[in-house]
Amino acid sequence: MSLGVKSKRVLTRLLQAIPTVFGILVVCFILTRALPGDPAAYFAGDMADEASIEQVRENLGLDQPMPMQFVTYVGDLLQGDLGVAISTGQTVTQELAKRLPASLELTLGALLLALTIAVPLGVLAATRPNSWVDHLCRFLVTAGVSLPTFFTGLALLYVFYYLLGWAPPPMGRLDMMFLPPESITGFYTIDSLIAGDWALFKASLAQMALPLITLALFTLAPIARMTRAAMLQTLASDYVRTARAAGLSRRRVLVTYAFRNALLPVITTLGMVFSFVLGANVLVEKVFAWPGIGSFAVEALVVSDYAAVQGFVLSMALLFVALNLLIDVTYTLIDPRVGEDS
Amino acid sequence: MNRRNFLKSATTLSVGASLLPLAQLLPQAAQAASNETAVVVFGGTINSLDIHRSGTNRASYQVAINCYDRLVSFGTKQTADGSLSYDFNNVQPELAESWEISDDGTVMTFKIRKGATFWDGKPVTAHDVKWSLDRAVSLGGFPTVQMKAGRLESPDQFKAIDDETFQITLPFPSKLALPDLATPIPIIINSEVAKANATPDDPWATEYLHRSPAGSGAFKVMRWNAGEQLVYERNDNWACGPLPGYQRVMLREVPAQSTRRALIERGSVSASQNIPNKDAKELAEKAGVKVVSTPIENCIYSLCTNLDFEPFKDKRVRQAVAWSIPYEKIFEQAAYGQGVPMWGGADQVTSIAWPQKSPYEQNLEKARALMAQTAYKDGFEVPLSFNLSVADWAEPTALLIQQGLAEIGIKASIEKIPGANWRTIALVEKKLPLHLENFGGWLNTPDYYFFWAYIKGNLFNSYNYDNPEMAKLIDDTLDMAVSHPDYTPNVTRMIEIAFDDIPRIPLWQPTLNVAFKEGVEGYEYWFHRQMDIRPLKPA
């Protein structure tokens, strides 16, 4: 498949995403307004009277009929204006720019950590069924799925911060003695490396350690289980038997024939796991005072902060469209069958 | 000097630190909770630095308190347990050096403090005061409502006579006018800075002051990372009071209560604002932590019976409900014994202290007897609602009330209402038949409480109570001086009516609990329930 054809396919996929995103916009717009509660009354404050509530309603543009509100919203959106999140007093764009990297840093870090543990563990468990590795894998998987993240988070906090004092105070992304690095990617670890500041890198990593482990424990389970199952399946398949019969080395059989094929379902799972982790983030963010997107969205939802909720949903929609695209592209790289028939 | 070297030397550097540029100052906070820096954690979020802006939440009021001055403030008094509290009956100068009130009580003339300057060095003048108060009454929303409580409604009432003299004219004399000037709302803003940043669409510079305060107060905002932290830096030229004990105060947002508790217990932070009763009780027994619990003035946690609900139209049913509540158990299990009991008082009202104990206690005989006299002797069903955002005390309370009501044949089903909807459903539409309510008045007079809670249509009368005698008493008394001969009889009568009609059944007076690391002194309770960091100091 030529490069031109490939990029054309990517482009087509992107174009296909447009109606999806627009649909999400409409549904989200209607859903937020269908929520019970009156943001004007809420934001006018405790003692406000009718007149001042009306005034706030006007300021928020909520006195307009709904279709008009939607037109204004889409118009603003096209100019890149996502509105102001009243619950935090910042523009939604600012909030997303600051909080999305914070959440992604945790999520991606946790995925990475989980992958480096879960994949080898799954492979080992599959190649040595019923050995101690297999049992360890089962134990971790069961623990990972059955322990709620806020519990793991609190337990880790209790042991490593409260009792042992190894972890730094759980107060967000950086200890109070540091200033955040100049923002390039928004990931403190990467930005501090770019700035060449090792002390800062260490500090941000220390701050991340506990939330990262909490999330990784949760993420590990489906990945390890999927790897193990997929490996067992491919190891029992005809082509692996053929390869073995042909006298190929054990290593070659495992890596080239079995593992590469087993990776496909793992990648698919990864896409789903990513969305789980982003959801699980909310609780972890609360426990570790992490200024991420999850806690922001929940707070916004609770107070019916329309602009913030819409901005959040839109960014998530775009993120997942991008993620699915990425997974599809990865598929074509790993699986020679995908793409050849087109 | 790079950051690393700086950190190494930071411990030896503390005197000269104030000469360093801003970016390098922060690492100083390394010795968090040291003698220079205090770290305060809280569960809310600061969403604006401008208290007048619409949408500014309660937690953000502390910026107005610490960064701005008002014309007047309140003095300090010692409470029964030795902790400090503001003193409602003792109005003290802040930006106003002195003031005079005309003989008829309608003209107040303030002299602005000499030598008081804004952070940029500009002297504070009466014109700044005029602009700031105009802004508070013009922007609408909560600020305007609070100003109105002190009879301050229109810019025409405010006059800058010259640079140092400012005059307020009241439509009629009111005892609430002066104390209302000491609430967080009527802050004095640097009007020149504000005007320079105003636009035709935004004449009151709300966009600018939202992010950049311009005041004369004891602290400046050094950094504000919304959703994370706010760093206060002391204004060493503050003219309106003794220099605060801390050079810098970092306010950190930590949403999870369990995390905040771990932080204060480990001694990582200097103070944890507004902790739940359970933690207050448990932390008080730990070494290294000090808990200050102050009863919240003019505030009662109550059960309200809505008079729009048919059975509650009968006074005897309301009284029966009041006699059925297991007060004692509620106080133990929901309040963890923190607070002041508000039941089991004398039959006669002998004092005008407010809040005071109601004559009710759990007496099922009496309750059943009262119910038997009514048309509802076979009982009825009623939903019992509470606000989910105060579930920590409301949920156990509701469950215990449910048990008490079951004893007299009333079947209550519990309904939890999300915080965002509470206001609309409970306070604006006033349609909850039976609910828990926690109103507290900022201005500490009983008549002010009764004004908000016992006049038909007012916000905290969420139970549609309507009694012409009560309404007239409140109307007569609200602006009346406390020394007026009619004042005590009027308030006594109000309390009598409130207890007899009992649309709002008092449960207990809650406390405001703050936990401190050992060695942090000077904390003072304020009616606004926010942390005033100005009097805090290291031991």
C-alpha cells in the first residue's frame, strides 16, 4: 500500500469523525440543559433575590431560547471560544490546556507502567500455565479488578505517606518547594527533562509515584488477562504448531509467531482500558489533589456549569476519535492482513 | 544561582530572602509551615479574586477578607473555651480612622486613615471608597443583597466630601448599617487601577479585578493557580492593623477530606480549614494537632415543616413532630457532640440570647397525645429531604428523625437532593414538605435571623410560614437600636411565637472546626466562616 493511499485513508477516517463529533455536541448540549438544577440560581449565591438571579441568567445567556443558545455556542466554538467555566472562574480553554496534560500524564504513565509489567507477566503466565508466575498473574488480576481505585489510593497513601513517610505530601503535581517547569508539553516530567532540571524531574516523579501505582494496579488486570488469553490461543494455533514442527527456535516461535499475533487483541483492549483509566482518574485525582480534568468535569457537572461540561465532552470526543485512529493505524502496522485487501 | 544551589542554601537563607526576586522566593516554602510560611489546606476552590463578581463562590470570600480593607472591622473577644472570636458588638476602625453619626442617625461621616496606601503606593481617598461602594450596590447579585441588609442601596447615598471625608446617608436610621460595612462585601478597591482597566462593556472592571486584586489589605496575591493554590504575600506597608505574623501563606486545594486529615496529622501543613465534626473530635485527642471549634453565631441546624403541606397546617402536628425527635441521639451520632444543644429549654422565654434552647425534647407521650387530637391520628406519609452537600451531618440526622416520626405514626421517606438543585427546590420554590436546613445570619442579631427565616417569601423561610404578628414585630425591630426600650420585649415575643408555632424545629447550633499544627497561634473565629489569616502567627 502506497503512502498516498494510506494518508488518504487516514483523511477519510478523520472526515468520518466529523458527523460523530457534531452529534456528540448536539446530544451533550441538550443533555446538560436537561439536567435538573438552575445554574443561574446557583451562581447568584446564597442570599440572592429574584432580580439578581435574573441578572445572572442574562449574563450567562440562559434567558435565550435553546436553539438560539445552540447557534451562539457553535458560533463561539468555530472561533475557538469554549466559554467560561463559572465554577472555576477560568475560560474553558485555559482549564483544558492546564488540566488535560495533568490527567494525560497520569493516564499515559499508568498505562506505560501497566504495560511493562502486564505484558511480560501475561506472556510468562501463558507459557508456564499453573506455575507460580501464572498464580501471581491471577492474583494481581483479581486484586486489580476487585479493589476500587480510591481504596487502593487511600491505602497506599496511608502506608507510604502517613505511616512510613516515604512519599511526599499528596498535594498535587509538585511539592510546594518547586515552581512548575516552563510549559512545552504540559507534562511536568517531560518539561523538566527538556529544561534539564533533574531535581524538578525527580520531584514531579515523586509526586506522581503513588497515583501512578494506584492507576497501574487497576489497569494491569485487563491487559495481563488479555495477554495471557491471547498468548494461550496463539500458542495452540496451527501456525505455531507448524513453526514448532519446522524446528524453529523457541524464541523465534514465541516472539515472531505467537507474540506478534497475540498483540492484536491486546492493542484493542488498550483502547478500551485507556477510557477506563481516564474514568478512574477522577477518584485518584480527588485523593491526591491532582488538578486533572476528571475532577474538574465532575465538579462542573454537579453545579450544572454548562460551558465546562460541554468543553470537557468535546475534548474527550476529540481525544477518543484520535485514539481510535491511532489504534487503527497501529493495527495496519502490526497486522499485515489489515489494509492488504483494499 | 540555579534552583538546585538555591535549595541547598535555602535553609541558611531566611533573613535576606525578602530581597530575592519572586521566582526564587517560592522554594523558600520548602520549610512549609515554618516561621515565615504557613500552609493552609481546604476542600473548596477559589474561583475568583473579586467578591463582587457574579458566580464568585463562598471560599473565594477569603481573598476579599485578607487582601482588602473595609471602612470598619470588628474587635476581638475571648469565648468561653478560651479561643478567640470577632466581637459583633465592638465595631473598630479599619480604613476609616474615625466616624461620626448624626443625631438623627441617618448621616454617617467617615475620616479616611492618614497614611493608608494601596499596594501601588497611591493613598486611599474617599473617592476610592465612593467608587467601591457604588460598585457593590450596582453590580447586582449577592453583594447588592448584602449591602441592602445595611440599608445601603443606591450610589446616591455615598458622597466623597473631600479626599479624606466620606459620607453615607441612610433613608432611616438602622443598627445594621455600621456592622454591614464590616462584612466581606464593602471592600475598598483602588479605583484608579480599576478604572484604567475598565472597558465600556465592563465599567466596573470585573474581568480585571477577577484576576488581579487592587487593594490596600494586609496580604497581596502573589500567585493564583486556579484549581490548585493561592499564595498570599504580606503587605509590609499595611496601615490598618498590626503586621501579620506570616510573611507568606499558601492556600492549597485538597478535595479529599481523608487526604487533608492525613496532611494535618503528619504535620505537613499548618492548618486545615473547616473540618467535619468526626475529625474534630478525633484530631483533638492527637498530639501535635490543635482543634478550635467555635459555635457558629446566629446559626441553627433545624428541621422545617412546610405549611403548604396539608398535615403541617395544624400547629399541633408540628408540635408533635418537635416532641418526637431523638435530639440527644442526633447530637451524639450526627454532631459527634460538637456544638450547642438547642432542645430541652425552659417553658418561658426569659432571655433574648439567640440561638437559645427550645422547650421541646423527646417526649413520645406528649407527641402521641397531640397527634390524637388532630385529624391525622392514624398518621400520614411525608418525604424528608436533605441537601447532599451537607450529608455528613444531615444523613444520620434524617435517619434518626425518621425513627422518631415512626413512633408517632408518621412514615417519612428519605430524599437526598443534589447540592446544585437544593437552592432552587428548597429555598426558591419552597416545595419540600419536611426538610433539614442550616441557615445562619452574618449580622448577629436575633431580629436579623427572624427576618430571613420567618417572613413569608424571604429566602430562608423555606416552609412558607406566615404570621402577621411576627411579620410586624420583625418589621418594627429590624432597624431598631438594641438599647431601645421596645427591643427586648419585641425579640422575646418573636422567640415565643417561633417556639409555639414551631415551623422550624431547632436541633443544635453547629460549630466551625479548624485544625492547626502545634505552634500556629492567633486564630480568630469570624461569622463569615472563612480563614482570616491576618492574625495568625508562629508561636
